[in-house]
Amino acid sequence: MEKIDVPRLISIVGEKNVKTDPADLYVYGSDASVHSARPWVVVRPENTEQVQAIMAFANQGKIPVVTRGGGSGMCGQTVPVKGGITLDMKRMNQILEINPSDVFCRVQPGVVDDDLNHALKPFGVFYPPTPASSRIATIGGEIGNNASGVRSVKYGATRDSVLGMKVVLPDGSLVTLGARTRVEATGYQLHKLIVGSEGTLGVVVEATLSFVPIPKFRCLGMANFDRLEDAGAAIADIMASGVVPSMLELVDSVAIKAVNKTMDLGLPEVEAVLLYEADAMVKEAVDHEINAMQEVCKKHGGKGLTSSYDAKERAKIFMGRKKLFPALSKFSDILSSTSLADDMAVPYSKMAETARTIHEIAKRNNIIMTAYGHCGSGCMHTKILMEPTRQDQWESARKAVAEIYEYVRSVKGTTSAEHGIGISKASAFKAEKSDSLDLMRNIKKAFDPNNILNPGKLMDAHDDWVTATDLRYTIA
Amino acid sequence: METRPFETKHLDKWKSNLDSCIRCGYCYEHCPVFKDTRWESDAPRAKMIMIYGLLSGKLEPSTYISDKLSSCFYCQRCVVACSSGVPLTDIITDAKRDFQGTEFETPGTTSVTNTDCALCLACVRACPHEAREFIEGKIFTDTVKCQSCGACVDICPNQAVATHLSYGTDRPSLNQEVATFLGKDNAKAIVFGCNWSYYPDLQSSVMDPTADPEYKILINMCGGRLEKPLLLEPLLQSAWGVLVACCPDGDCEHDGNVKAKTHVTALRQLLKEMDIDEDRIQLVQVAHGDKTGFQAAIDTFMETVNKLGPLNHR
């Protein structure tokens, strides 16, 4: 461990809230990404004052600080590449206020997404960004990544639901950003800038979030396509038709095979499946949207059309998509499912071509890749299945990832739709945003002149993600 | 005592399973150890990461790591929740096996026997895992076989058995929680829930501290561990009622639900004899993962309790 004044940190948060054992540092050095590094110390603040004191101390000694929520990030955002202090925010886990008449709630950053929605349910409302990891993801982490999930097509991402926040700056000062109102045109809306900044600008200690009514009716439909391109055309047509689905998901043939192989669900072995959902307060509105989407699917050769309002039936229809994540993990004893180039977004008209290109790139580089995702938001997810203990597989992955991002840029897509940049996607991010990187560096400097907050990420990250940190796997 | 050097003899075979773990962390919310300390190092994922560190030589074996890996109640909820199908508890057992007999071996959540032991051997007979043995005049716990179910703690007439680390599930900790909660203004009832059978929401977050909840759910490892004094304690401290949640018939491998039913029946009879409405103590059997059913049972119970009003001690 590097020399750091641990007794000083203990004096701020108490002995029980500081960890320095090598095992703790090893655990807190990784997340759900392929990366690994170690902090010098892990500290759990309980309140804003403690965060302020820790930041003032760190700033004085120019000690790196990495803020951490559930540690479920997939790109290495919370991997402390420069060591320093890892701030575990899970102790700041209070839902401070639910205000139905003003349509906002106030929460501390360590509140878990599902817990917030459980607390909101009695009021007939929900907090919509909800990523797949909502059972452990904290609001602070979701703000850091501008997280979103399957319903982002209708309800947007985290940034769309954040009204304001309190943030501790690197020098320990506290600022209040945003407002408690639905709209705001009062200067730079710095709270929106904090969303997606991956812990590089400040430490969020409180967030004011908006919520929306829980729809009374929800209907989920499914259509099978023999050709991926037909499914792609259906997606573009649905989104251009004025319909607002609450979910529009694509599942490709590799994913279908994986689910069938490991789960025995007997899904039709077609090139693509589309799942589409509509929700509203009146049934007629849902009927209208579902019928419109079914018509588009039929027009493009969609088969086996089915839909249901019933919760159990909907769960059955969604089963293939739901089981996809574990199916890919269990696909083979020697292959591991890795999160690399895993959440790019492309224009609707390019969805099918993107999926096809991903398959071609994977084949060319001797790895297995699947393409699925929230195509209603333009988001395409992939997983790379590979033997992580073989060096040559990492070379293949490096090449495949570079080729994918080159293609994404060529069709005017973007590097990340919802998982953020961290370490894994830094080189693609830098290539995509090359003309605004200096601007971003200046913003970072204005907030954090000593570069102590999550250094080595975003613009500051290593250009080669494979060698940027230790990989979490043991390579022969 | 002579020790042997630490080797990853039993853990070696799990290397590829540990590569399969995608470290999603979906196991966190299910783990009673994590929920008690809220340190990631105590979550099932961390156990897998530490084992990976031992196997790859990135971590040196230590008493600290042994303690973490031996802290598991074998509720299996992480195994069920695992996206990658990693057999976490099998791997943890092999970790304990590799630490056993080394200088680093620690009891973790396994049971220990103190000097009050009368050598009646009730615990040896009661252990469903054959983890307790009588050797040369003493009771020993095999830390590999022990699954921290607490059957021995429950049966010991001399209270000479305890789980070394209880993570808030032992009687003194639960009594403390009862006292703290019932000190609040609006506190009315305590709900004891078995870790296997119930599934409360708001796993990791807390509502506004100024909010005034009427009841509190306390985790116990098994319905069978809810002794009568523990169940009566809230009523002695002016609670309006006590609800006990345990597994449905046939679901408990320790017959803890049978014991819980016996305790609650006896206590209801006792209340009746004392001219106190017996409905102030109730039992509900909740299937694993039935959140809705559990919440509905709590709501119904709270309705009853609110109708009955405060308990007037005479």
C-alpha cells in the first residue's frame, strides 16, 4: 500500500469504516469489467460533511479518489487505475423525501434503484431509467454513467430524470446544482453535466429525481424474422411511424441459439426476434400502438406474431430475452462472457447492418459475438465469448473491438449508449469525440485542477484497453 | 497445534468456473452477511474474487481471508441468483477445506462450544450435517461440514453453543434491534422473518430516518431459532404485536418451521391464559421468494394489530 495517512481518514469516518487489508483492496479493485487495479484504502462516508472532509484531505495531498456504488459497472469506471482512496457510497443510502405533489424525490447516492422503485410504488409512480442491474445499481452510479435500460425508448436515460443534485467538489466545497422544477433555463445546467461524468468532476451526495405514473395497461408482443435485415427494416419503420413503444428489443440468432442450448426454451431458430411493448393509462391507446407495430412487423415478413396484456403471459414471451444474459455466461465451459464493445448506439436504419457487421467481425477474428439490445433507443448490446486465459484471444478481441467501433463511427453511431466509457472504451471515445476532447479537458480542469477525481478515465485513459490495467483473468 | 501449509488443492478445479463469474454482483442482495455489514468484501462475489486472488497468486492466504470465506450461512440464495451458474457454496466449502488445518483456519459463522458445555451430546445428535463430534472428552466442530444452520445453538440446554460470527442473527443482536426500534414513537410491531423463506424489499436502502414505520422486519437464520423469550421480548417492551414468518410445511431441512409453529402455538395459549388477545402473536408461512405474499401477510397482521390497539401491561 502507498503511504497515506490512514489515521486521518479514521478520524473522519471512524475505524469501522476504513479498510486496508490486501484482500479488501483486491476486491474493491475490480467491478463487472475485465479490468483490475487496487486502491490504497477503502473509506465509507456516512454523510456530506464526511465526504467534504475526505475530499479536502485528498485534494491537499493530491491523492486520487474513486467514487463507487454497487460496483456493477462494465467498463472499469470504478477500477482505481492510479490507486488512492475508493469512496464506497453504499452507507449513504437514505431515501430522504418523496414528494408526490411536486413530483420529485430526494435520495442519497447509495440508494439502490429497485429499492427506490419499491418505495415509490405506493404512490403509483416509478423512477424510469432502471438498467438491467437495478437490483444492485445505486443512484449515484447510475448518475455517473447516465444509465438507462429497456424502457429508455419511451422514458429516456438517467439525465432525463435528474432535476438537481448536491455535489462535493474536489476541494471539499459543496454546491447545489439544478432545481426542483420540471424545466430550468437558469444558466449552465451543471447537474446535467455531472450525469455521465463517471466520477471525474465531483462526488454526488444528494440527487433530486423526477418520476412518472405507473401505466395501468401494458402489452408485450413478439415477432420472428427469417432475415435479420427484415427485422432491421421493421425497427426503422416502427420508430418512423409515430408509434412510441415502451420497449423495442432485438434478439439475434446467436443469442437465440445460446438460449436454446442452455435453457431448452425451444425458441424458433430464426435470424432475429423482435419484442415490442406499449403502455398507457387507457387500453385503447395501448391497443393502437401494439396494432401499429404488428402491422409494421407483418409488412416486413414478421411471423408467429403474439401479444398479451397478462403479466404471466408477458413474462413467458420475455423469457428468451430475460434468460439471454445467463445463457451467454453458461454457453460453454471454456468460454467466458466479457463486456467489451457492448453498448454502442447507431441510427435506426443501421440496426440490422450493425448486427450483421458484428457477426462478420467476430467470425473474422475467431471469437463468438452476439447482438441484441434496446433497438428502440438505437442501442445495440453485444457480448464477446472467448477463452480469457489465452493471450491470442485478447489480441482477437482487441482487433474485433477496434473494427466494430470503426464501423460504428462510419455510420455516425456513438461509442456508448448506456454503460459509459471508463477504461474499456476510452480509445473509441477519443476517436469519436476528437474535436471536443480539449474542451472536455478544460472542463475537467475547472472542476478538478489537481486531477484527483477518478484519474485515468475518459480523456485521461490509456489508449490500449488491453494493457491499461491488469486484466482480471489469469492469462497463460 | 501442528499446522499444514496452505495449498489450493481443492480450489484448483474451480478455475474455469471463476472465469465464468461475470462479477455482475446480483448475488449481493441475497446475502445475509453482506446485508449486515454492507461491505462488498462480505458479499458472495467478493468471496469468489478472493478465491481467484488465491488461485492466481495475487493474494496471500491469511486469517482475514479465511474468516471471510468461512462466513456463509449456506442459504444458497446467491447460487440461485447467479447469472453464470457458478456453484458458489461448493466453491466456498472447498476454500474452507483448503484452509482447514492451516495456521489461518478460523471458525467464521460455524459454531463454537464454550466451557459451559455439559457434554450431553444433544448437539452431536441434532446436527443435520454431521459436523459435530465428541473426541477425547470434547466437542469439536468440523468447519468444512458445518453449514452454520444453528441447529446446535438451538438445542443446547446450557447455551454453550454459539455461531462464532453471527452477523446480527443471534439473540442478543435481535433483542438489541427490538429495543432500538420499539423506542421510536410510532413503533407497533416486530416481524421476525426466516432468511430462507422471506424476501423483503428495500434490501439495501432506508427510508427517510424521520419517517415513522409501524413495524420492523428482523432477519433470523431459521424459524427454529426463534426461541420463546425472543418472541415475547417485543410484547414486554410494549409492542402491539409480533409476527413470525417461516417456510411452508416440508420446505425446512431443519424442521425449523415445525419448531416455530410449536413456539407460537404455546405463546398464543399463554397470552390467552393471561387474558391478552392471542392474535397479537401470529405465524405466517411464506414460500421462498414470495414477496407479494409476505407483504400481504404483514399488511393483514398490521390491520389486526391496529384494531387491537396498544397492549396495556397490568
